[in-house]
Amino acid sequence: MKSFTCQTSLLIVFLVHSNALAQNRFVPNYDETAIPAYELPPALVTNAGDSVTDRKLWENTRRPEVLEFFQSEVYGRCPAACEIKHEAVSEKTDAINGKAIRREVDVTMVTGSRSTTMRLLIYTPKSSSNVPVFIGLNFQGNHTIDPAKDISITKNWIRNRGGVKDNKATEATRGTAAGGRWPIETIIDRGYGLVTIYYGDIDPDFDDGFKNGIHRQFEQQMTPIPPGERWGSISAWAYGLSRAVDYFEQDDAIDAKRVAVIGHSRLGKTSLWAGATDPRFKLVISNDSGCGGAALSRRAIGETVARINTSFPHWFCDNYQKYNNNENACPVDQHMLIGLIAPRAVYVASATGDRWADPRGEFLSCVHADPIYRLLGTSGMGGESPPAEFPMAESPINSGHVGYHLRTGEHDVTDYDWAQYLDFADQHVK
Ligand code: GTR
């Protein structure tokens, strides 16, 4: 009897515990009919309730209001631009089958006695100068985008994935992101340069209360800012991208007026925020950026605000947590992030197998940003009005200033994606 009681109570404890676990486990919704009721905040109505019907009211009133909301409620406030210094590290004049000059340049961001150095890996076509460039952060180190043996390997913290152990990059990971993600030769053949930076040079991607990376450098500048509004890692990475453009202004090989910023996934969220905050990015590309990127948060399909704030609390500012399971209370949604880039060109891409990022929600952000683009004198997504239907896979929408495609396949960057970006760049930055 005693043992029966003991077993029974153990069973009860087990059942209660597993039930609690199940309740905490996040189960994503993928059912369009189960989306919560929502109304998007109006992009073209000022906080005072006035309809924005001309460029002046957008530029002077509504755009600053929207930017302010994204700073205080979503990504956090960045410090002002700092001084930069640069130093050449290496140069190879016959890279990429003799077609490109490949350089490594250290750009150091300086504030008083503190500094952070990011290493730029730069490819420019051999036969030209002052070229338009793509810039994109990479996940696992500059040496992963090209198998060349003489690209330096970062000593900074690296996420343990793709064969990385003990958070250290090694020889074994050279070239592991080459190819579809970084088709260097194709980019060079099309007349563009390519610049990449390991994102961990700017801020390591883990939650440590902002003790490291560029966050540490700006501790003092952040003190007067309310804690909930201080910059998260997405803001920090975007800040680094802007400082890279500061450097481009001093590099004759690169035309700092024709810069396209590209990013995948969390780095796609970053490219959108970089484009929203720095008008020097003439084309902004979001590859599979999903929640906190191009996808409308209010749909809560796949990854949600609550889920992303739980898994990655350091990406956004602390105020963003207010919108966990409470998206309707947020004064902005992600179509307004795309609107902040207007009238500059933006391209959003999704993949059919990337339901976690909500492809339809990414498309709808473009549709709802379209009126801002039209107000500013462009044709938005092209045609007389934005498309009424979610497009089929491999049917890019690219005739206006807001491009979109859905690609068959998984969460990744592929040759197909790059082919669309290069065509779009030919129209907007070349
Ligand atoms: C996932 C995250 C996504 C996306 C992705 C990535 O785990 O949920 O929002 O950013 O990581 O960046 O690889």
C-alpha cells in the first residue's frame, strides 16, 4: 500500500510537471484563420490625428514620429556617430580568378579611451574604381565567405554551429558560407563590390547585459537614456554598418553614394533598421528577416514578439517586452519600418519553407508600406496599386521601388535570391 501511494504520488507530480511544461512550450500558429483580430496602426496619420497627404507632412512630422516609436519601443536608441580610424591589413590584387582586388581594412570606432574594431573584407572589380557596393554582415566570420587561405580568422566569440566548438573560429570553417550566400564572382562580374563584416566584431550575439562589444564602449552615453529605451544588438549591428559607410566616404574604390545593404534572418532585421536610420543606404535588402524584421507582428504567425523576446532578449530594447502577447498595443508595426526607408529602394524576400518567418506577413508589410512610397513620388510596388494577391513562388514583383519575391525552399540565401537582388540593384543603385 505504501509503495502504491508513493508511485501514485510520483505519477501525479510527473503529470502536473509535464502539463506545466506543455503550457510553457511555445506552439507557433500557422493557421491563417486563427490569426488574432488586429488593426494596423495607420502609417499616414500623425499622432495628432492629421492625415498625411503630402511629402512635407511626412518628412517633417510623421516620419520623425514613426522613427521615434521604433527607437523607444522596438530597437532602442543608438548613440551619435563616433570618430572612426582605419588601417589597411592586407591586399590581394588578383583575387576571384584575377577579377577582383580583395582587401582587409580595420575600422576602429573610437569614443575617448574606448574603442571597438571591426574588420572589413572588401572585394572590388579590378578594372574599375568608385563602384557601387553591397554590404552585409556575416554570421561566422569573414573567412567563411571565401575559401581563400589568406583571409584572416577572427579571434572574437563565434556561435557554436557549423562545426564551431568552444566559440572559436578555426581553419576548418574556411569557405563554409561561400556560394549561394556570398556569390562573390557573380557580384564582381555584374560590376559591384562586396563588403562584409563579422557581426560579432561589433557586438557578440548573446545576452550578457551588454557588457561587451560596442555596447560596453558607449556605457556612459547610455546612462541618461531610460533603461527600456537603450539599444539592443540589432541597433548595435546597424550602428556598425553605418560606421562602415563613414569609412566608404574615405575609400576611392567605393562609391559611398551607391550602397546596398543586405542581411539574412536576424541580419535582415538589421539591414532594415540600418536602412531606416541611415539614408546613405540607397537599397535595403531583407532576406527572410521574419519577426522583428519585415513580417507584420500583429499576425503572430510563426515566431511571435513574445517568443523572440524570450529566445533573444538582447536583440531589441527592453520596452519591446511590453508587446509580448500584446502586439496590438504597439504604436507601430513592421510596414512602418519599411516606410521609413521610403522613397529609397527596398527588397523583401521570403521562402516557402520558412513559415517561422511568416512569408505572407513579410509580403503584407510591403503592401502596407506602398502608400508611403507612392506619397513620396515613386510607384511603390509598381503598377497602379499594390498587388491584391500573395504572389506565387518564383514570381518576383520588381517594377517599383518596393520589391518582393517568394522563393521555393528553406530559410537561406540562394543564387535565386541574389539574381533578383542584382537585377533590382541594376535599376536602383547602378
Ligand atoms: C531564429 C530566430 C529568427 C531568425 C533566425 C536567424 O532562431 O527565431 O528570428 O532571426 O534565428 O537569425 O538565424
